[in-house]
Amino acid sequence: MDVYQEAVGYLTSQHVPAAVQTETEVMEEDVFQEEADSCPLSPLHPQSVDFPDTPTLSSPEEMLERRLTVLKCIVESEEVYLRELEALLMPMKALRASAGTSKPVLSSQQVQTVFYQVPEISDMHQSFFSGLKERLNAHCRSEPGPGEDGQMSYTGFELVVGDLFLKMVNQLGLYGGFIGNYEEAVQVVRKCTQLDPRFRTLAQSMMSNIGSDKTRTKYTFEALLYKPLDRVTKTTLVLLDLLKTTPETHQDFALLQEALRLSRSFLSGVNESSQSKRGVTLSHGMRRKLMRDGFVVDASEGERHMRHLFLYTDLLLCTRFKHATRGKQDQYRFGWFLPLAGLKLRWVSDQHRPPDAQLRLHTIRTKMHLLRQQLRQHAQGSKGLAFAARSRKKLEQVELMLLTHSPVYTLELHSPSGKSHTLLLSSLYELEEWREAIHKLTTDNIETVPPDLLTLTSACVKLRMTQQPPLHSTNAVEGEMCLCGTLSVAVHSACGLQQPASVYVCVEVDGYEFYDKQATTHSSIHSLNPHWDQELEFQVDAAQELRLLCVSQADGKNDTVLGKTSVKLESKTLNERWKRQTLHLGQVDVTVSLKFSPHPLEPPSATAPLHPVFCIPIEIVTQQEGVMVPHVVRCCAEEVERRGLAEVGIYRISGSSSDINTLKSVFNSNLRDAVTRLRRAEVNVVSGVLKLYFRELPEPLIPADKFQSLARSLEIQDVDSRLVSLFSVLHSCPAPNRNTFLFVLHHLQRVSERQDTNKMTLINLATIFGPSLLRLPVAELGHIGSSMDISVEVVLQVQVVFCYLQCNNLPEAQTSLPHDTDSEDETTHM
């Protein structure tokens, strides 16, 4: 079929005429006239220059010259298109703000419908435009000038853009959502234009700066809304023109062929999708539609396999993807399906991997890092294109292996018929998106029409919105836009919870997975305003996005995601000073600070760098953690407060010594793993770890040289004067010791508040902790032994801690170092 006719057929299948002109659009002669005038050879114009189908009819030099012309025209037309999208999005923020007022122009639902997928499409084209323009500018600067002995063919062959087009085509699925929503969006625009004069004024006079002279052009809302629909149909034409001017020996040729195949597949797939969506109608009028698809790891058969999952209106279909050889079409083979009616979901996180799995991941990551370095060296050297292609192919294969074996988040699916399947995902953010999409459909009154599995599986090639697994080696955007180095995220606090809860924050970054890309804070105590002040550190390569999730934890129940958001990472806005901001995760606001230090990454290590905390002076531990109170103290104390305040004899009854030593070893080797294990540990084991930490400090928490001063303070008869003296001694202690001691005192007071249940009074707690927190200097033991035996020493230790615990206005402990920022707090709403 002729490509242009294919595009026309595609528009017709969507009930959209190939040319749109309403009575309010008479002022616009041609929505793409500006592009045609500024670039007569634009491949986006139906009458673009007709290059010969057989490239060998022209010399390589002529082809590369024409190719450069085509690329420049694409850049110009992309710039025009981005300005049109900018004009379309201009009123979105104001309309969204007015939706929350008493007299909204559009409701929140109408705003979402009208602008559905438009911001994402704009971001996609902005990334494509920036990358393409940057490479063209760099190429033009390196071209030989007049009279110079340049090699045009060599220079032309150096200009590689195929990966940019392939990445852009791989994201065409965004247009699928826009297309499916287009009719409804237009209806909302037309209805509101008729009923609301405020919207009518806006909809009939939207402006955009078009062309190099920034001429302001007037559009209607509906004309701008048609732009994405018109643009996506011409993607195939663009690629066809570009491919005709690319020699077969050029590195881009195979990439552009693949991009053209995917573009045609998408275009014809939407046609078939529209027919498929009308093909099955349930009894209550709902049609079977494809709602979401993507690649996941299926562990249902006991082994891990990469599968393509399709979520339809009434069922979940798992398929095995078979990539086509040259000249053939991709295929899908049926795996299994589950009706959504009555489907139960459960997700868990298993961060603990057995040693053999850890070794396998290390081997894969090391190989991937080596291939990545080889590609970088090739970009700066003169090795052949074939070598780069082979290295890139190997990198994709190794990354696919990592994508299969690294996931730790499990989504269990249980149907009423007794069938169960287990899916694994690398990202909690992605898992939550799947869970939300499935849960939304299962809450409706679902009826499952028995599917024709052969037909449904065969149609996946045409219906799919995701073309390939999310390999960063395929979709990566290199250059200054990506981060490579150490990204630090300090999670401070949250607010906006509807009821007190124990919550933690999960942080994820994208990019190459040479190192772990997820980390979580410890679980907070039950609170409406939880605080963590915990710093998480990531080694990142080609990172562009940060994701945060706020998760509520309940004993004996599944964890619940309270909200999530994503933040773009830009090197120009991040530096080695902390930048504080508040992120809006639905109803919950989370305050974080970010900083970034660029540097080349070291090869991944087989084990995480060891930073032991037990038997280490507290000033060293707090310095390496960048805090005032060691993480082990905060994590254990807050875990006890979360689920141990009602435990009879808490801190008096010891947990299993082997379990305590195991948890101690984990704290000494991997804090992330320790935080996860702490949530599952028996509460008396947690309290035992905290006591063990203080017992094994080389120097007591209250320095030994303060013992005699504290003993003299106890002799003061006046209570107020005694407290003044005690706090004067405490104030003279080093900051980490003082703040950790105050933190423990506040914690023990909260434990004692539940003494009617747990039977632990202040004097009981002072008896347990006194000998661990306060000790005589070792050098003085022999000298003082005659005047102070061990029993007297213990009595003094207990009395000192008891006096502090009796204070009703203890100073607050500073748990973390202040995060100096460059500017005032920012609020980001997502």
C-alpha cells in the first residue's frame, strides 16, 4: 500500500477526515503552510521531494548532501511542531487551577480529557529535537570549509542519527492513547466552546510563534488539537525520505529500516486496533480494549522468563515475543491468560538474594560496564562502525539478562478458579502502575467473554503500544542531559496523611544498572507527619529521572502505596550543594534535598563497600553516614516504637542471640538490606540489637571522663539545680554523643508512657540502659576501686540515666546534619 494512502486510511479508521477545517478555522489556510513555506523539501509535506528508491543511482556524496538537507528540514519542522504543542499546552495550567474554584472553566476531568498525553508527546519531541539539533550543529561545525581538502563521504558517514529516530518511534505508543482519546477531547472542546463564553474566547484565539521571524499565528483550539494526529501519520513519510538518502553502508541504514518497520506497524496497528476494539462487545455495552502492555518477568514456571503482558478490558494476556528476522513480521505465542473478574493482587518485596544470585548479577553488571566503556572509547576513537554495532548488540543482550534476573518486586495474581501466576518487576513505581490499572478494571462489574486466544494473540503485533523491553542501551540519550556520578537524596519528612501511619519512602533512579537503583528509608513511627532525615546515595550512569513512592506499612497486611511521583534530573539544575524541594505525591507531600557530584563510575564491586557500625567510635559512624544519630540507633528505636510499645518486657526480654548477631552483621555490611530485614525481624531481636550497639561502643555514649562530674551532680539536693548541672555536663559532650543520648532518652520516655501494658517503668529502663550508656574510665578503675565498688558504680549509672529520664522538658535531638541549600524551598506538583 502507498504510504500516503496508508496514512489517509489510518485517519479514516479513526473517524477523522484527512483534512479538517471547521467554520471557526476559515482564517487558517493550511495548518502546515508555515512549514511548507520555510522548508520546501520538508519530508512532512505530502509533496516532498521524490528521491529514487534505489540509492545506488546517486553517488554517496550526493546522497549524503541530500540527506543533510532532509535532516535540516526535519529540525525546522520539529521546531514548528513544538511551538504548536507549546501553544496548545499554554492554557493547561490556568484551566487546571480554575478547576478547583467555585466557577471552573473546565472540570478536572475535562482538563484531563482535553490534554490527555499531550505533555508526554511534547516531552518526547523536545528530547528528539534537542538531540537531533545538537548533532547537526556539531556536524556542521566540523565540516570542511571552502577550499579545504575535506572528505564529504567520511564526514557524512560520521553523522549518526538513527538511534534518535528509533527511540522516537519506540515511543509512538504515546500517540495511541492520544488517538483513542481524540474524539472525546474534541467533543469537550466543542461543547464548552458553545456553553462557556470564557472558553470560547480562549478556544478561538490561541497564538503561536511560527518561523525564524517569530511571526505570531492565530489558531483555534481544535486546530491545535488536530496537530498531533496529523503529525503521527507523517512519521512514516519522514523515515522513508530519510532512508532513501542514506547509503546502505551507513551505520544509520539498519536503524532507520527498523524505525520505518515499527512506524508502519504502529500505523497499520492502530487501524486494526480500531476494528478489534469494536469486535467484542460485552453484554453491558463495554468493549474489549487494550488498556496497557509492557514487558515483565514471568516466574510462574519456577524459572524467570521475559514476557510481553497485555491488559485488556476484561482479561490479562501473557505472551512470548519472537522477534522477526529480516523481511518477516514479529510474532507472539500464547502463554496464559487470566480473567479480571474476581482477580486478587498481592505484591511483596524480597530484597534478599542468595549468594549465587548475587554472584550472577555481579558478573552481568561487570560485563555490561566493560561493554559500556568500550562504546565510550569507540566514540572518541577511530574503530570501525562494525565493531561499535557488535558492542552495542552485546550490550543490549547483557542488559536483557540483567532485566530478567535483577527484579525483586513480586506481583502475585490469584483468580477465583484457583489459577495463580507470579510476575517480577525491577521497579516498584512500574509495579504500582500495573496494580492500579488492573485494580481499576477489577472494581468494575466485569464480564469476561471467552476470547479467541489465537486471534487475540496474533493481533498483539498490531495492537501493542510497547515495541521492545525497556533497555537503556537502546533508548539512552547521551550527553550533558544525563547524570553520571553520585546522586544523593536526603528524605526529610512528609505531611498530608489522612490518619497516623507507619510509612517509608522508596526512591528509584533510571539509567544503566551497574549498581542498585532502588533504596528505601527506614519505617517511621505511627504519625501524621513522619520524619526520616535519612540520606540515600546512588551511583548513576545516564540517569534522567528520579521516582519517589510513599508506602504505608501495616503488620500482617500488604504494604500500601499512598502516592508516587517522578522528577526529571537535569545536570544544569543539580550541583554539589543540596537543593531542597517539596514533592507532591497525590495527597501526601514529601520534602527532600538533592545534590549531585559528577565523576566517572568505577567498575561494579562484587560486594557493597563495608562501613561497619558496631565496635566503631560513634563520631566515625556519624561522620561516614552524614548524620548526628547513627542509622542503627534510629532504625531500631523507631521500629520498636512502631510495633513494640505493647510488648510486655520490651528491652528486658532478650531476643534470639543468633538472630541479633545476624542482624548486626547485616548492619555492618549493607544498611539497605538491614532496613528491609528489620521490618520482618522479631521485635525483641530489634531491641536486642540496639542494646548490643551501645554495649559494644569502644567508648561509652557519655564519655568516661564525664563520669565524676555526673556523680557530683547527683549529690546536689535541689532538683532544679541538679538538672542544670546534669545538662551542663551533657552540653559539654561531643555533638553526636549528646544528640544520640537525647534521642534515646526521648525514645525511652515514649516506651514508659505505655508502662501499663509493657510493664516497663522509667526506673526499669534506666536499670537496663544505665550500664551501657555510662561507664567509668578504664584507667581509673584500679584507682577508684577502693572507694567505689561495682555495685556503687551501677547504682550511679542507673541514677544518672533515671534523673535525665524524669526531666519533662528534654531538649530535642538533632538527628541529621543541616542540608545547606542554594536557594529557597521549591514545591513540585506531580
